[in-house]
Amino acid sequence: MKVLVPVKRVVDYNVKVRVKSDGSGVDIANVKMSMNPFDEIAVEEAVRLKEKGVVTEVIAVSCGVAQCQETLRTAMAIGADRGILVETTEELQPLAVAKLLKALVDKEQPGLIILGKQAIDDDANQTGQMLAALADLPQATFASKLEVAGDKVSVTREVDGGLETLQLTTPAVVTTDLRLNEPRYVTLPNIMKAKKKPLDTVKAEDLGVDVAPRLKTLKVTEPPKRGAGIKVPDVATLVDKLKNEAKVI
């Protein structure tokens, strides 16, 4: 079985995000970028399936600017066999990414597509579901456990009432949650090996996909600064402030 793992280049989760002075977006100039943590979990899971002998090839895919090659090299250092970069300078929104991935799914014919449930920059949580709809594939989202046996995929997912187990027939789309696994530490020898693994670059237009944005960002602002806390003498004062000042009860 072949597994396709989309990975996204985002601002590193340890970096404090800064908004541009004109409010048009997030400032990424001279900012450390890394792989989206949920996608890192997806790569780790695909590599573990390969190590169990269930999967024969793991293909990492990224869509975006040329610097996304670094993200793909990280995925290959974790254990992906090869990478594909869909290069474009357009601002990619979930629907555009889903269409690009659909084109690659048609070309590569993977048995399983594993991707992070959401990216930590836009928190959209849409790409996996849109891809499943476009490709007409069964899907399981927020996977906390994944088992593959033949052409059947068993996915345990966390829901409000506890755990839900779904069984899918491959090919299928699975999106990963945080508790699925803990990604391995990438060693220097594996980073060096990743440099020799094949990485193909294709243009978005070569796949025949229109990636023009459908949504327009009007303004980006930082959340308001949190005010200092106060002490109250008794419960009655607390309730009064919650009711009349904070207006939360």
C-alpha cells in the first residue's frame, strides 16, 4: 500500500506570532518556520505503518513556495521515501489545497491519505474533509488510534461522549489528532539521508487546478491585552462583578 502524507509549512509553534503593521496578515519575515505539528504526527504514523510492513511507500506532499522543500526534507528525515512539492506563490486556501491533493491522488493512486486534522496557522480543519469529498473517498477525522489490516482501516476517534471506532475500506482519508502518537526525534544521519531522497517539483497550473483565493482577509488584529486581576472581599461582590461588569452571568 502507498500512503500520501500532505505536510504544511507554518510558523514554528514556539514563535510568538506578530501581526503586520497594516493589519493585512501575519509577519513571517525572518521568522522560524517548521512543519505543522499535526502533519508531523501524520508522517510518523505513516512511517510506523511502513515499519510494520503494512505500507510499501510513504510520499510526503507540500503545496506552496519553494521553501516548502525544507518541510519535505524534514518529512523524509522522519522516514518518508520521497517528496512532491506543488509550487505556487498564490495564497493557498483549504479548497485550493484539497483540489491540488485530489490531482495528486488521481496520479499516485495511494491506498491511504493521512494528514493533520488542522494547521496551527489558520486552524481551518477543512482540507481533509474537502479532499475526501472531492475524491469521493471514505474519511475518518481526529484519529487517536489507527490500525490497517488488508484493505480495511480501523480508526478510533475521540468524541464528546468518549471513543468512537470507524472501519473504512481503502482508499481512504484519515486526519490525525494529537494523541495518535509522539513523533520521533530526527537524527543527523537521517537528515543527511533525506538530502539524497527524490523530491519532485510540479507547478499548480500543470495539475490543471485553479488555486485563486475564494476568501478575502479583511483585517488581522492581535487579541486585546489581558487586564490585571483583582481581589474581591466576598462571594456577593464576585457575583455582582460577574453579572454587571463582565456580564458573563
